[in-house]
Amino acid sequence: MAVANTTKTSWKLQEIVAHSSNVSCLALGKSSGRLLATGGEDCRVNIWAVSKPNCIMSLTGHNNPVSCVQFNNSEEQVVAGSQSGSLRVWDLEAAKILRTLMGHKANICSLDFHPFGEYLASGSMDTNIKLWDVRRKGCVFRYKGHTQAVRCLAFSPDGKWLASASDDSTIKLWDLTAGKMITEFTAHTGAVNIMQFHPNEYLLASGSSDRTIKLWDLEKFKMIGSSEGETGPVRCLAFNLDGCCLYSGAVDSLRVYGWEPDRCFDLVPVGWGKVADLAVCNHQLIGVSYNLTNVSSYVVDLMRVKKSGSVIQGMIQDDQPLPEPSLKGSTLRRNYDRPLTTCNRRSPSSEDEKDEKESSAEIRNPEDYKEIFQPKSSICRSILYFNLFIICSFCSNAVDVSPSLLKNPPVASSTPVLRVEPTVVATAPHPPQPVAIAKAKTQTSIIFSTRNEPIGLNVGDFLPPARNNRPSVLSDDEALAQIRKGHDTMCVMLTSRHKNLDTIRSVWGSGDVKTSLDSAVSMKDLSIVVDILNIINLKASLWKLDLCTSILPQIEELLQSKYESYVQTGCTSLKLILKRFWPLISDTLTAPPSVGVDITREERHQKCKACFKQLKNLSNVVKNKADKVGRHGSTFKELQLLMAPLDY
């Protein structure tokens, strides 16, 4: 296995023999960049950890060569289509098949999972597109209109549209709610092989066999850019995570494009041949290609790749620096609205059991399987998008209350945060005892954001009493009195939080994000800080260096919170800060002193110095939590890798 050379921009990671016969397709997990699925003419789907030489799991069930494979967003499931037109969906955590879907009459050419619901789209050489409900094992809609094979399918980030690209040189955009085509793009002159939605804005990129990459405005439904620099068919595209540029995997090279105006920022030689898929992870781009039975993986260090500045090819030919394009949530183009989502586990049916007998998941590397697919059934993996001014999240999130909000404050304890617990009317063999409305929690266990039962309720209290005990029955008035005990306190707390959010909203309306965040911090209420961060995290362009100095101390508290939702928000914010600002902080602190007086530079230097000190403190917290198992452990491990440069 090759080792990354710190002086190189790209290098070969490894080459593996993936199947006993020729490899026919592959796909990277886009969320983590850690997983690889390969399909072969041996009718198997093999699952790999990128950078590890041994197969984790081998999935069987298809009777014909596998022609297309794809992970879902959370990388819990994988779907594979065969040359016969059948689809099979596997649950990777449970290591078993979920569904077998039949209906296409020819090769499956394209697949994509809906970003939120349990839906799946498939495209085939029979020119049809089918939308499947994975839970009900059925096709819920068929889209017709292409005249040749459907080579690529992509759901929009908000889950409302489906884009399809075909060998007939067209791109069609479908409205999933209305069940009809919205528009058609016909500017390509060759087969369209690949499409990618911009992560934030109403923008679509497409690559074709006509050797061009085109960008489409999805508000005005018109082309806004076209590159002419490709030397062969375009088969791989990937936007940078913040949407600032577009990567194109060409033969033995990577190109970095900008738009409005069209330009190529960089051309990086990579020996990957005809690259088949790309994924961006931890400031690195992973590319994979296959030839016969072998699969090769390559890494490009994106820290050494130009994403803005002077161009090497395009409409602008001089060497003058270009301003970074205002793409990350700019006011020029609309952003996607992502809905609230929930996770629902599907109960197995008799048909599932039949599929399981016909298919199998052979775990070949138990250690890697346990590490990557640690069961997480108690944790919802979907990202919850919060609205700043909606308080309904109290139902599932922890509610913090300051002692000053209580009418009768309890005795001060060493624990600064109190949790309001619901009271319970219990039928017990002894007289009911007074129930504490608010009590300090001394436990440090994580309180999940999604729970199967309310905190504070004991199921045993609702079971019939033992026969040899005389039950004590409460009157209706006594029962209502117990239920109401916590009501006044909760109303006070909710009223206070609503007032705080109104204060933040008034400041937010002026467009001053920094002052809004400082106001939230000054309220000494982490729940308000979490609400603000959940909004800012959705729009990367709102992050500035000034925000980092204010929020990093708060992130330290969030990472050590017992509430899962707080930890998730803290991890997301820290990841964004590291990805966007670490290069600036590092370059500023290592740069030689300037000649003369430069007040702006001095101010930036002081901010970077403060951020560096706070990040060093956070790195110790992250290291201590990186040994945990499951989802949180893997998140902290990723943060630990991002924070590794702090130790040098």
C-alpha cells in the first residue's frame, strides 16, 4: 500500500483484486468517503473499506452480472442492479437483504436513493425511470420520456426533484410531487454520463461524451456555463463540500472548475486512468478506477489544489487574481430548503424472510465490519434541520432550565444544568410520595435526541400490581394534581426561551450574524446557542473568522454535553471551522512578519492566534472521545484526523 507523501499533490493508495471475474461497476460512499462497493460479472457485490486490502462483506443474490451499484446517504444500505433488470437492496448493519425489486426489462444503468425517505430511483436501458418505495416493495411511479438508456439519476438536495441524464443527449428534470417533467436541457451533443446538484444552490452540473461540462441555473432553467477543456468523455463530477468549485475526473488528471465566469483553476496529473467515481473527504479527494478484476484507489490532497485565484484556462486568460466566487449561499441564486426528517425502522415481513433465504451477506472481515457497521438502531442518523424561530423541537431535544427560572429554586448543586422531568401518576402498594419537578442529574450518559420512551416514565408503574399487594387508587383530582405539578415550571421555561429567541430574531433581522451569536452566548443558555448554530451550519458562507473566536469556547461545552443533539451540533460546527479556516489560521501564524504597519494583518493575526489556542484545547476533548464505539466514536475520530495538523 502506498503511503502519502507530504510533498505530493496526488498518489496511489492501493490496488486490490476485487472479484473473481471482471469488475463491472463501483461506487464510493459520499458521506464518509470510507466505503467502496464493487459489482462484478461474478454476480456479487463486495463491500470494502477504502485503504484496507481485505473485503469486509460479500453480498450474493443476483443471478446475472451486476451492472450498477449505489449507497444510500447514511451508508447503511446499498442497492445493486443487474443486467436482467432486477434490483436488490441490502442492510449493511444487519448484514442481510431488505428487498428484491423487479420491473425493468433491460440492464440497470443508474441508481440513486432519495435523501430523506425510503425511496429509490432506477434507470435502465429500457429508457424507463422507476421510483420505488423500498418499504412496500413496489414501484410507485414510472417516468417516460427518454429515447435511449438512462445513464445517471440524481435527487435534488431538498428531495423535491429528480434529474435524469440519457444517451439521447438530454437532461430531464422531474417534479416528484406533481409526477411530471418540469423542463428539459438539450445543449449537449453527446450522451450525458454524469450529473451533480450543487450542495446548497439551485445549480446542476452535467458531464457528457461531447467532452464538455455544463452548468444549469435551476431557477431560470438556462445554461450559465460550459467548459471546453476536457480531452475525453466526462464521466465523474463532484462539487467541493462548500460548493466553491467543481472537480472533474478526466483520464489521468483532475480538473478544478469555477463558473460565472467559466474558468479552470487547476489541472492535477493523477495516474488513475479512466476514473469511475469521486468522493471528497477530510480535505482529500478519493478517486477509484477499475480494469479487469482489479480496482485502484487514488488520493488528491485538496489543500494543494487551487480552488480560486488565477486561472490556467477559460474565458479569462490573464494572471490577475480572481475574487472567490460568491457561491456558498449567495443572494444571486436560491438555496435548497431541506425538510425535517425522522428515522423509522421497518419491521421484517414474510417476503423479507424469503429474500433472505435466496440471498446472503458473507462477512469476510468481522473486525472491520464491527468497526464500520456498528449497530445504531437507537440513534437516528438523519440530519435534523432546525428553524431558528420554531420551538417544536422541545419534543425530542433536551430542555435546559436555569434555577432562576423556577418559582421555587432548588438548593444549589455542583451540576450547573438542570433537566425538567415529566411527573408520573403511579399506582403503587404504598401511599404516593412527593415527586420532584426539577432535579439535578448526576449521570453522564448520553441522552439520545430520538427515544423510544419519555424520560422519567417507568413502564412498571403502568403494569397491574401483584396479586398479594393491595393497590392504592388515586382519585381523579389527585391524579390531575400530580400531572400539573410540572406544568407551571415548563410554561415559565418555554416562555423564557421564546423571549430569548425573539431577542435573537430582532438582531438577526439586521443581518449581523456576529452580534446575534454574541447575544445568544451572553444569555448563558446552550439551547439558544444550539438553535443559532443549527441555522448557521446550513449556510457555510455565514461563517467568518470573527464567529470562530466567539463560538469555539461554546463548542467545547457542547462536545462534553450529555445531550446527543448538542454533541452533534458541536461536531458539525467544529468540522466546518476546521475545513474553512484551518488553512488561513495556519498560513497566518507561520507567515514571516510584515514590513511596516499593517493593522488589518495584525488584527487577523490576533484572531488566528486566539482560534489556534482554543482549537488546541478542543483537540484534547476530541482525543478523549475518539475511543468511543459507534456513531459518536467515528465522528470524533474524523475530527481527530482533521485536528492532527495542530500537533505539528
